[in-house]
Amino acid sequence: MTSTALPRVTVALPVFNGERYLAEALDSILAQDFEDFELLIGDNGSTDSTLEICRTYADKDDRITLLRSDRNRGAAWNYNRLLEAARGELFKWVAHDDVYAPQYLGACVGALDADPSAVLAHSRTRQIDGDGRFLRDIDEDFRLDDPRPHVRFRQMLVYEGGCYHVFGVIHTDVLRRTEAIGPFAESDRVLLAELAIHGGFAEVPQALFSHREHGDRSIYRYPARSLAAWFDPRRAQTIGLPVWRLLWEILRAVHRSGLPPAERWRCYAEVRHWVGDNWVRLLRNLPGAGLEWLRRRGVQLRAAASGAEGTR
């Protein structure tokens, strides 16, 4: 991109080996009625034709900037480096396999302009399959508009639906006060809970966002043990306690919120209620981590014994 004018919105598309659906996602963004945006594409060391597709689109539209990595540094790094490079007042992540109606960006920007207390706007969601066929509407009336931060925080903590709002349009300055996408499972849920502390969520009532449900999604391709490595390859050998990590990150989000002390303690009280609702998950995490430690210790001992035998 050669223009020096600041765009109103930064649209950020992180991708790794997304050749199957990438062009359709790009077409849906470039066809938006609201045109005051830049599109940042973060290729995370793809080994298929993803990079070629990105270059083809970047050559045709000067709103596109392509950022490359020589290797896959993990999903969290790829998402967050696009936020660092963003120039827009508003920011939006796009998954390489989702698609948007042409009215999406304009409707979300309009919703934020109409509600100064909102930090995020998103439309209702529909599901499509791998071939783009309609599956169902996600029937959720999800607004966070209570003026009290701890109430919005509680609503997000107890929310059990899909975290589609992480792909909403968000005030960039507010998003940069958070740690964005953390290198751990359910970091999108923590991010939404932290954003809820800072302000409300506005909902566009039309279903302008199509989430693609297919077997190659990361939650299906990577079992729980290896999901942390999908976020950050450096954590491939880490023994995980994902629910305990989730609790720790929720507490950290409250700590860095900047809320007045009384409201911050109300948020801590909501975390205590969350622990009460999730104590079984927390306890179930411990035996799995212990068994994994024993398994790895056994591998180390056998390797050491084998090495000792080889020196005799």
C-alpha cells in the first residue's frame, strides 16, 4: 500500500496454509460497501499456494499489504503482529475460511458510531459448511450494554456460546490495552472478557457474518494436548494445565484493567464465582498433567538407561 492517508478500519487476515478458502474470504472483504479500510494479510510461513494467492490479490488492490514470515511462528504471534501494524482507528480480524456480506463493515462501523460506550460491534452469525452451503443461524441475542464493568465481565465469563465476537470490529486503542490473542487455549474468550471490562458490545441484528464449519478447523485438527503448540510452537513440549492457565489469565485481565479499586474487586468476586462453577474442570486438569509428567519422565529414564547400556 502506498497511500499515507490513515484508513478508518484495519482488516487483518492471519493465515497459514489456507489455499482452499482464502480467495473467497478475500473477495468478501474487498466487496464491502464500506471502502475506507486497509487489509493486512499475515502469511505465517505457508507451504501451499497461500502466498501466491496473497500476492495476486495484493497486486490488484492497493489497500492490501502483505506481511510474510519465513516460518510458522504460531497463531498468536501472527494475529498480534497484524494488530501492531494496524493504522486504523478500528480493527477487525478475519479468519481465512469465513465470509462476509457486503454490508458487514458499514453496519458495524455505524453501530459503533451510534454508541460511544461500545468497544466492539459484530453482526449476528450464520453457519455454512465446507462448500459454502447454509447450515443454520446462530440464534443468540448477545448484547453487552450494562453500564457496570463487573456485570459485563460476568456476562462474558458465563457465556457458553462460540466466541464469534472476536471477529467483530473493535476500537484499536482499547484492543491494544489488552494482550490480544494469548498463546493458550481459549485466549479468545479471555480477550472478550477483558474487552467487556472496557466497554459494551453492540450487535447488528442482521446475520452478515458466515462462519464456516469444516473438518480442517484448528479445534478439530489439533487435540487439546497440541493446541498450545498451534498458538505458539515454542510451547510444544510444555505440560499443560489449560483450565488453570485460563483462570490465571482471567485474573491478570482484571489486574491490568485500570478500574477503580471497588469495581476491580467486584470483578475479582466474579472470578471467584467462575471458580465455583468450574472447580470440576480445574480438578480434572491435575491428573492429566501428572500423567503426562510421568510419561515424559519414563521416556527420559528409558533413554538414559539405553545410553548407559550403549557405553558398556
